[in-house]
Amino acid sequence: MTRLRTESHRNQTPPLESGDRLTRYEFERRYNAATHIKKAELIEGVVYVASALRHEQHGKPHSRVVTWLGVYQALTPGVDSSTEPTVRLDLDNEPQPDAVLFIQPAAGGQIRLSKDGYIEGAPELIVEIAASNVAIDTGSKKQAYRRNGVKEYVIWQSYENQLEWFQLMEGDYVRLMPDESGIIRSQVFPGLWLAVNDLLASNMVRVLEVLQAGVRSPEHQAFVQQLTANINFSG
């Protein structure tokens, strides 16, 4: 009986807790066993288990971002989006971003999809809603995204109600600023236009009007043609 109890103890998976320092493989093993945990991330080798999410500070802005990206994805063949996917970024980082937008591998994108369905590598664009985790999203997570080649990174700091959009240039993140109309235009996804103040004010009618103008632009049409050509070539 003693031997059986000892073997059972050895076979138990340790709990997953914030602050644990783990390899990505051990993180996945514990995360898969911790079925009660809804969201956990490995950032620079450190585990962060998410706390309960508030509607105003997280759920509401999250839904607005997903709507904006979803409409763009629907109108841009060769591009895909995902909500809170686990991303195998590197050996020390496995984040679960609030939203990602990426060029499909067949269309020439930089991510790949693993056999078990995970995103591997760096999505071209990542959005994080930073509420209680501002220091992580603007600090260690931002550096991990930069180092791994996430081309654009958007941080919506919900308590301050401010949004920052960064573009990777020469190995560093440079902030993209709104034009005179208050619109930021993605440099990676032509036609992905954002009326920043309207998004912050939850004026989604205006946000989608500006986005529709973006996807009607000549640069978006050229982008779609390029993606389609890549898919046809790879096929």
C-alpha cells in the first residue's frame, strides 16, 4: 500500500501557479492538467494565471476589438484572426493574447499551425487589453513580442482608456500616431484603419465606417490580390 501511494504521488502533476518558473513544455503539461484554469500564460519563463475579468475593464473593450478585427478578416481573404489563442512563441514564452491577426501560412504569413492546432511563431499583429496586468503587457510581454518579431502590437490600457499601437522597425517598437483625422493605419495589414477615439468611446458605428473605407482603398485591394496570388502559387 505504501509503495502504491508513493507511485501515485510521483505521477501527480504539480499545480500551475502564478510565479512558477517553468519551461514551455512543463508549463503546457501543468496547464493541460489544470482544467479549472481558464487562462494562463508563460512570459519570459514565468507563469501568470489570470484573475477574474471585469466587464467594463476587459470584456467590453475586448469585444469591440474582436468585432473590428473580425470584420477586417472577413473582407480580406488570406488573413485570419483568433481570440485568446495559445501561441507557442519560443521556449520561454507561451502567451494567450486577447486577439491576434495573422496572414495565413499558405498566403505567405510568418506563423505556422501545429499538428495539434496551436499557433507557433509570431502572429503579425497582437492586441492586448491591459487592465490589472498593465505592467506585464507593457513590459516583459512587449519585449517578448518584439524579440520574436510580432510586427505590430496594440495595447489598450482600459483603466486609463488609452490605446497605443506599435510597429516593429529595425528591431524596436515605434509608436504609430493617428493622422489629422484621428485614424491609425496599419503598416502590415493595408486597409486596417482604426478611428482611435471612437473605439475608446465605444462608437462602433464610426469605427466600422472607417474600417469599411479602409477595405475599399486601393492598397487593400492590392494586398488581397497579393495574398490570393501567394495562395494560388503555394497550391
